[in-house]
Amino acid sequence: MGGLLPETGRPMLRRIRVRHVITTLDVGGAENHLLRLVSGFDPARFETRIAYLKGAGTLADAFRAAGAGVDYWPLAGPVDPVRLVQMAWRLAAERPDVVHTHLFKGDFHGGIAAWLAGVPAIISTKHNEDPELLHPVFGPLGRLVLALDGAVVAISRSVARHVLATSLPDRRKIRVIHYGIDPPGPEARPNGAFRREMDLAEGTPLVVLVGRLEPQKDIGTFLDAAARVRALRPDVRFAIVGRGAEEGRLRERARELGLEEAVRFAGFRPDAAAILGEADAVALTSRWEGFGLVLVEAMSRRRPVVATAVGPVPEVVGDAALLAPPGDPAAVADRLLAVLSDKRLAARLGQAGEARVRERFSADRMIAETVRLYVELLSKKGKRW
């Protein structure tokens, strides 16, 4: 294929073949990040294929629509040596220039298979502070893979520190490339659809939390904070957007707190980003985070944010949010009440958030930095592009 490579001005000999290996293609932060990354690759420069190892592949059609080939390479267990060898044979035949892995099972199987196949550039993106890296069995396996990688991408400085502290003695390998998003288009303007669905009277304050209903997100703290807010502001309503293993327990907790009429469990919503735009405040009460992409989505829509000060959250929000200690519903409630009661404060936070996203978290920047890393690693192997 023809064309010029902007980093060098030299003509390309052919497209760069990139194989991503990821644990699942179901809806989640890492999967959505990969979809945006792949969607931004110039098809004249890149030939992209995805392999996923478990799950329903909910996003597979979206990846195909973005121009990527999609393969399902199912695992028989958390560690599948037979599949790993099959993957190595497949990669040796396919001869990708880059194998880029995501999430622990994708990192382990994809990284070792790529090394066995002699792939020139092997990269792992760390999307979170992997608990597996502290596991007595999986930890050494994870460290082995990181030793084979040519580079490790951390989505935040917090994740980079975690990887360096637990698994990667060579800090020269690590690169911080923040998640990036596209600015909301005209279609993302709030149209009141979700508020009408909730049957909210005009002017009713709405607090939205978007996240998986799993222990990491600590939505129990959000519910306890909601009860405290309601004690002083009974007009406030709350929406929880997402699904997960804790949904039954959380619904029961809401009943115990007398929040049946005040809290809406909205389930998984493909329009979750648009729902953020209808909120008077967006909350995130996580115990830990790798990045907190929902915060960037909220800030891009000028929504004031209240979040727990864990991991990379202070790095992401800067002065564009009110922060509370994790597991402290009283502090979360105080911050929410401040935002809901002070329109000037809410407006200031919203404007600061939008500016921060525009300056630091654009999709174009994320894609360009990733492409530069690919070219750098291939150049070190004597590959010409």
C-alpha cells in the first residue's frame, strides 16, 4: 500500500499489521477504549484484527464496522496452554508487525504467544491496577509476560506506579497514554428523554452514577450518601446506570434505606453518555480505578462531578471536581449537597471540566501517541515504515 508516514515523511512499503488480543469484547472501559483506538487508525496505514478470548462478544459488530477483523479464540480456563500454543501458530502464520494485548488473560496468552511467534513489537496496555499482579500464582505469570513485552502502556500515572511497584523493574518500558474521547456532537445535547422516562417534574435535581454494579464501584456508599442527601433535600432523585453481580443486594439496600421512589436502577444503557448530560451532578464512589472514563465523559458535557479520591481520579479531574475519601458516604453527601445547592459552583466545575478534557483527553492525542509508540518499537527492530 502507498502513502506517506507522517512521522518520517518516507513512503510506506505496506500497511502495518496490528493484532489486538483482549480478554472480552463485552461492554466495559477497556473494550470501549480499544474500539475508539481502532476506529481512529487510518486504514491506509493499518490492517487491524482483534482476537477475544471469552464472553459474548457484544461489541464484535461495532469493531467490524470500524474496519477491524474479529476472531474468537475461546479459552478452556483462566490459563489455557493448548490455546496459547494454537495462538502462537496462528500468529506465526499471520505475521503481524504488532501484537497489542489488553486485560490479564489477553496479556498472558497473547503476550507469550506473540513472543513464541517472533512478533517484532509486543505491547500490553494496563487498564487498571490488576489484582492478579498481586496473586501468588498469577502474579509471577504476569511479571513474566511484562518482561517479554517491548513496551507497557499505562492509562494513568497511578496505574504506571502500580505496575512499576508490583511487576516491572525496567521503568524505561512504561509509557503513560491517557484515554481519550471525541468531543460531544450536536446529537449529544440533553433532550430530556431520560428525565421524561423517569417522570421527573421540571427542575427536579438528578444525580447520576454510571458504572458496573460490582464491588469496585462501591455503589453501597452511593446509596448511603443518597439517603443522607434526601434527608435534607427530599426533592433530589438518583439514577444508577449499569448492571452487575451486586444488583440484587443493592436493590435490597435501597429498600432498607427507603429509597425505592428516589433511586432508579436503569440497567445497561447504550445511551449512558447522553444520560450523563441530563444530570445535575455525576457521582463516582469507586474503591479503586484505573482511569475513570465516565468522569471524562461527564466533564466533556460540563457536568459537575463528585468522586472518591482513589488512584488516578485526582490526576484525571484536577480542580474540576469535588473529591471525597473512599467509603465515606457522609463526605460524598456533603459534596453532592454543595453542588446541588450552589449553581455558581456547579457551573465553575462544569466549565473547568470541559476545558480539561479538551486540553488533555482528546481521542486524537491518544491515537497519535499510540501510533508513535508502534513506529518507535518497529524502528528499533529495523523495520521500515
